[in-house]
Amino acid sequence: MSNIRTRYSISCRTLLLMRMNSKGTMKKVFNKIRRKKEEPQQGGRITNDTLAEHRARILAGGRRFKYPVQYQRHKLVFNAIIIGVATVLLLVLVTWWQLYIVQNTSDFMYRVTRVVPVPIASIEGEQVRYSDYLMKYRGAMHYLVEKERVNLATEDGQRQSDFVKNESMDDAIADAYAAKLARENGVTVSDVEVEELLKKQLADGDVSEESYSATINDFYGWSMEEYRDILKAKILRQKVAFAIDRSAEDLSKSVGDRIEGGATDLQAVADAINGDDEPQVAYAALGWLPRNNQDDGLTAAAADLEDGQISAAIRSTNGAGYYYVKLIDSNDTQVNYEYIQIPLTQFDQALADAEESADAVVRYIELPEVAMQPQQQQ
């Protein structure tokens, strides 16, 4: 009986092992079959027909290693752009605040406006450059502080500063208006004209350009480049004033015709032109003056005449108008002459009309009003 039990237990154990082995064998067989089915789908044999497919599969699998780097690079570029734009906006905001709210007139802000042409006002659509205003204001204040010893910390000093600000604003607006009219009337100023005027000033003062430059810098704090800009704007405004003033041109021709017709008494010519109406021309006799008198070239023109001779029409270089000069007498150091002046009025009148218009002139900063002119001026 015991032998039967022993054999039975051995048989059962053997069957169990055989069953387990059979399951393991079957599992291996199924796995092998599954792998054989999957292998052609994953790999397959590479041939000329399947080369492009395998290449695309390999590249697609490698993109997962490339995407993280690409993402980081794009993110860095995007962040850099955001930071750059934010920085520019911040700089623009700070500059706007300094110029239009604080009204900073420092040398740094002046240099900024020389590079970036921001406006301070406009007249009939023509932009008035902030740098032009600051150049005029800073030059005048340099003179007051360095030469007149004005103390800006005092009430009088602040009043003079406010007065100069308004003067500089008006002057810059006038220059911009002249530039607008110059384009409309085909008026231009060349560098040659600027250099000729500068050479004339050097000759009148009998100084070199280096000495003149040092004087300009000492009195106004300007460089020669800035001074040339001042001269160019001055010449342009004068040429525009002559170009648009037809009535002054007609009066000048009328005076010239009378002189060419034999008239020699300038006062009588002026009285005949004016009649009983409001004076249109002016007569003056200034007596004896030094030959080097600085009066817009009138003394120099008179010195070139013979006694009793009358000059042709002279265009002033300061925009005052046309002049006819008659030499009365002269010696080695002095001249005595009289003249008729035909003033230019159209430019000043047009500018005044524009400033009175509600929409023609727009100021982008608010300047303090000055009730009275300061005692000390440039």
C-alpha cells in the first residue's frame, strides 16, 4: 500500500512537472511566433525600396532628442525679444517723462534730442525740434550764468530762465515755420552760403576760426557745428522773408525807379512814397560812424561810395529789409551817410496770424508765463 502511495505521489509530481514544462514550452512558442510577426513591422529587411521608409523612421525617432534643445533655444530667443522690447519701452517712457514732464534741459538730454528728432511743438503741421529749442535756451542761459552772473537759485534768476524759455520756444517755432515756407517756395540754403557768412564774420572781427570758436564756446557753450546750424537757420529765415514779401519788393522797385529817374533827396523820396498814409518806408541819417561799425553792412556799403552817390538796393543780412544808402561825407576813419529802409513785414505777420490761430500752433510742453521782461538779457 505504501508503495502504491509512493508511486502515486511520484506520478502526480511528474505529471505536475510535465504540465509546467508544457506550459513553459507553449509560452516560449507563442512568444517566438509573436516576435516573428512583429519583426517585419518594426524592422524588416532593408532594400532599395524600403530605404527611404527606414530613413524616415530613424529620423522621426531622433526628433525626440532634438526637440528639447530646439525648445530651449526658441525660448531663449523669445525671452530676449521680450526683454529687449521692455527695455526700449522703458527708455522711451523715461525719456518722455524727462522731456515733457520734468522738462530736463541737461546736456545729456540735449544730446539725446540731437540724435532722436523728437518734437517740442508744431506749427501748421511742421514739427519743431526739441533740440533746436534746447540749443537756443542753453546758449542764452550759458551767457546769463557765465557772463552776467545770474543766480538761477534766486527768484529773479528763475524769472529770467522762464523768460528765456519762452523766447527760445518762439524762436524755434519761427525757424520751423520758415523751413515750412522755404519748402513751399523753393528756398534753400547751401553749406557754401553758411561758410561765406562765417568768413565775413571772421573778417569783420579780424580773428581766426579757432579764436572765434573759443569765443562762441565761452559765451554760449556752442561748438562750431552748432553755431553753423544757428547761422543756417538765420540765413533761411532771411531768404524766406525776402521771398514771400511781394509788397516790400514792389516798394523797393518804386524807390529804385525814383532814384534812377534822378531823385537824390532820400528824405523827399521817402515822404513821396509814404504820402499821408501809414509809413511804409523809413528814412534815417545817423551822422558820423566809424568805418568798422557793425550795422549789417550799411557802413561798409557807404564807405565804398563817392560823396553824394546812392547805392543800389541792399538786402540786409538780418532780415530787416531793403536799404538804399547815400554817402554824405567820409574820412579815413569815419563815414557819414543816410538811408531809406523798406522793411519786411509779411513773414512776421504770417507767423503772428498762425500763432493766434487755435489749431495752427501746438506746444507739447507748458512753459511758465512771464509778466515782464527781465532786466538782464543776452
